[in-house]
Amino acid sequence: MTENHFGTVIEDPHRWMENTASAEFRDWVTAQGEAAERWFAARPDREDVVARVAKAWDGLVELSNVQVAATGVHCMVRGSGEDVPSLVRLDPGTGAAEVLVAPDRISLPDVRSHISIDWYTPSPDGRHIAVGVSHDGTEDHVLLVVDRHGEFVPDLAVPRIMPLRTNRASIGGVAWAPDSSGFCYLQWRELREGDDPATRYQDAATCYRAVDRLDVEHVLLRGSLDPEVGLDPDDVPLVTFADRDTLVATIVHGSAKERTLHLADAAGLGSPSRLSWRRVAVPADAVHVWTAGAGYLYTGGPVTGGWRIDRVPLDDPAPGNRRLVATGHDEALEDIGFVRDRLLLRCLVDGAAGLRVVRPDEGADVVPVRLPFPCGIPSWGWTDVGDVHVLLSSWTRPPGVWRLDQEASALVPVPAPGAAGDVADAAVSWQEQVTASDGVEVPLTIVGAPGVRRDGERPVLLTAYGFFGITLRPAYNPALRVWTDLGGLFAVAHVRGGGDRGDDWYRAGHREHKERTIQDFLDCAEHLVARGYTAPRLITAEGTSAGGLTVGGAMVRRPDAFGAVVLRVSLTNTLRLEMHENGPPNIPEYGTVTTPEGLAALLITDTCRRVRDDVAYPPVLLTVGLNDTRVLPWQPAKLTAALQAAAGSRAPVLLRVEHHGGHGVGASKNQIDGEFADRLTFALAHLREEH
């Protein structure tokens, strides 16, 4: 297949793979998976690696997704030996977990492997919890509701639900009314036979159901029903509550970070007539996050070198009433919340979390909260009375639940399952600054055993992301000790295009500047060599999802820079992305073949088109989940085929196939451990030159 876009000829010999439902593709990918299984089975140390990865979790409890209601602290817990997490409520005194919803109590059609709870949101009063469940990694969420005792509301299962998250860092899945009387949720339309799959996420709607009439659905906002709001087909309307009297519609424009905001009177909930929306912010206002409280709408967004927060009265949101509340510098604003009489801010500094407090009625002073160690804050929550809890995680400590003290100046540990584990003696982390080829310093986080030697012989797992302004936050993986116990290092390159140093950092690696993202990654690899840690043959480069474009891009430009490459559920062929279901929403990030500027950006990131027949590439392991709806299976398949067809290298090119998995959300413990063990086995194999 050959195409011509603005004079650029694009060869696509593997276009046939995009029909993933065809018998030809299914047979091909099955054969690839079987070949990978045989390769791993032949490795003499694989069983030892599998056993050591499983043992690393012995006695540990995995905590995630902390949320708070009047009835207490909730979170997801995966106990030692459990395959999928359960939703629990923590005892405030002992930290004991009361299981409210276990996946084995849920029934869904067409389950082949397992059911997972992918998100949940408790009502403010804690009497009900909305739960999003799916099976086999499909992320095809069904909305269920349970009461405070974990009993399911009968005859309620709402399909085609996606989490309603107005801020990128938000958690949960629905928006409850402040009085817990009902909730809003986001629903995709149902594709009919013959519909273009690329339109799957178009004309989405936010709907509402009252607790006392859960059988009745009210559509609050949908582009085709509310033309006066002016939604484009790919815009996603997210309706939530500012307070009991006011609704906020956050319009998400694909993958763009800037939001449009509208307000409406909440008295119209449940009315058969359409709500009357008034616009209060447009993309040019650079609103990335917002919250509301005490009669004001607070909006946050980037400015050069930092961030700013403004406020406007909910009852008179005219532009002339907008006032500056606070500013920050040399950090990124990730999320904000209004807690009693103050704003709580989640920030990022070189990839690590910062927590700030602002009392807008006392001036614009930004007061830092003391954190117990360098960490990430993957989730947080609070009650109406200001009881704030956060989940902290680091590279070397298991996640734990912490509470903000009464002075809002420090965090206090909360009893929770597994919270006592401190394994800081098993590994340490530190950060170095890499001088990139253009002179800019790029942060590089390194994790290893204490007293690591700089003898040029350390095996390294080097990863990066570099898209969407996303940051690879500190996250604990005890199985990583299998690698560090062998003297290995794990390194995270905080490349431009990510959000590690704010919006300027993101824009410096966005679209037409994407070569900068890839070069930052190569510069970090060279830094590890120059500092005496390792050698190119000992570096395994890893990229996941869009991060696979960073790592894959580095591989095809400098195949000599790495000893092996692992691309996990990775995008590889961005030139064809917009033709499929998850492509159109991501045009703001990647580009489009319909404009010369968009094409130029795609030509930078597309890995497949840069594979050359006469080049010796390093060993490459690609992974694919056949239920993946974010990165469709033909993406990693195409690069697998292209590399296998290249005659310049005899190194193995493997495609590891997860038949009952997707992009990673909802993966079972067996799937997570199996994939991680195979990644380590692959890295160890090339270290020992077994390829």
C-alpha cells in the first residue's frame, strides 16, 4: 500500500494488519505469540526469574485509589496471593480492611479470564458507591451501584461507561451531587452495524440518575442534543457539580490540555427540558484544572515558568470579575481541590510530588506541606468537614495512606494494610541532571541497591514517556528488586514532552518538537555510560504505550545505543492512528495527515516508517493485549513484522501476546507478574549474549 501526503510517499506493506478481526491477522498474531512462548520456555533461568518475581510480593498488600466519604476511607486492596484487587473500607483505628466489593461477586457476560474493578466513587455521605467494572482488560466499563454494606442495587447495570474525570490527575468515575441525591456519568454512544469505528468516541453524553429513581436516565449534555453549546464531534462533555446549585460542564477537546467551561443551574436536573449553559472559559484561557467552593469557581493553568490560579463568582462569572488568587514557579500544577476554607494543590517538581495549601481569604501565600519522603501522590480525597487523606508512593517504599494534620502543614501515617513496610534498605533512589545536547538539564531518576558501583558493568533498565504532559511518578514495584539484587539499575528519563517541569517542558517536546523528546532519551542513555555506570550493550530501553514512540524512535535512530529494547503495548505507526477508533481524539497530541504541519509531526514519531532493511537492530520484545482499545493490536504487530523483515539483524524480534488482556488497566496479578518476569528474562538473555 502506497500513499502520498503533500508530496511525501508513505509505503505501508502491512496495512492488512489493521483488520484485526480477519482470520489472517488472528492466525499471524497467534503464531507470533506461540513463537515467543517457545523462546521464553527455552531460557534456562526463566523459571527462577518467575519464582523470584512472585516471591517479591510475599506478605505485601497493594493499595491504590484512596477516596474518602463520611463513612470513612476507601481504597482498592490486593492482598498477598490475590489475583485482582477488592474495594474496601478501612477501620479508622486499626486499619483493618472491610471488603465491600470483591470481583468474584460480580457477573458479566463473555468473561474469559477475570473481572476487575477499574474505578469507584463513593457518595459524600458514604451510603452508596458507584463502581466501574470490566472484564479481561477490555475497559468496556459497566456501571454498578452498591450500598454502604456492599450490597448491589438490583437490576442496574449501565453499559459503555468511561470515567468522568475533569482533571487529568483525577480519580473516580462519576460525579455525585453534594447532597448524595444522585450522580452524573459519562457514556459513549452505541456503534451500529456499518458505523465507522473511528467515530466510537464521538457524540458522547453526560447523564444523570437520582438515587431514588435509578431506573431513569436524564441526558444532561450531548453535542447532538445541545447544538448551542458548540461541541465538535470529538469533544467530550463532562458535567459535574460546583455546589448544590450549580453544574459545571468541562469540555475536553480530545487530548488537548486546555478546557472549555460552562455553567448551568442545577435546579434543571431531572427536567425534561434542556439545561441552559453559559460559557465561562475557552481554550485560550488555558484552564487545565478547576475546583469550586464558598461560592467561587477556581481555575488553574500554566504561565511561563510556573502556574496561576484565578477565581470568579459562580453567580456572576463575567470576565471582569476574575481575580488572581495565587501563582507558583518552577513546578507544575497537577490538580486542585477546595477543602473547607482553603485550596489544596498537587504539584510536580522534576517528577516528584509537592503538596501546597492556599487560603484565598487570607491572601495569596502558597504554603508547602511537609512530605515524609520524595514521593508521588497517585490519589487523594476529603470529606465536607475537611478530613484529607492521600496515598503516597515512592520508588523504594510500598504505598501508604496518610492524613493531613489539623494545621495543614504535614502528613501523618494512617493505619492501613501493608502500610508498615519500609524497604528503604533494599533499594535507594537518587536524581541526576543530564546536560542534553542543546545544553538544557534533563532530570534522570535512578533506582538501585545501596552502594552501587560505577564500574561500567551495571545492567540498566531505562524508560521514559514524553507525551501528553504526563509524568512517570514514583511508584513502588517490589519485583524490581529481582533486578537490583543482580546489580542492575532502573532509570527514568524525565524527557521533554512530559509534564515533569510544567507546561513549558511539555511544549518543548510537543508535535513539531518531538525530536527533542527522543534526543533527551538518547542523551540520558549516554549520560549513564559517561558517568561510568554501564555500557550501551548493557542498557535495555523500555517504553510503554506512547512512551514506546520515544523509545522506539531512539532505537531506529541509534540502534547502537542499546543492548535490547522492550516496547509494551506500544504505538508504532502514528501515521495511521487517526483512521481508527482512538485516533481522532489524539490528533492534538500527535498531528494529522490532513495538514502539512500535522504530517510533519507524525513523520517524526512514526517508528514503522524508519525501519531500514540494512540496519542491525538490537533484540526487541514487543507486547500486545488483544483486548486493547487504546493501542489497537495492529500497532505493535506492524513494527514486529517490519523488524522481522529487516535483513540487517539476526537478533530476535518477539511479540508477546496477552490473549485476555488489554492496555494494562484491570490486569490480574498473574498477568502483571508474568509480563514483568518475561521482560527481565529478555533483558538478562541479551546480557548473557544468548540471542
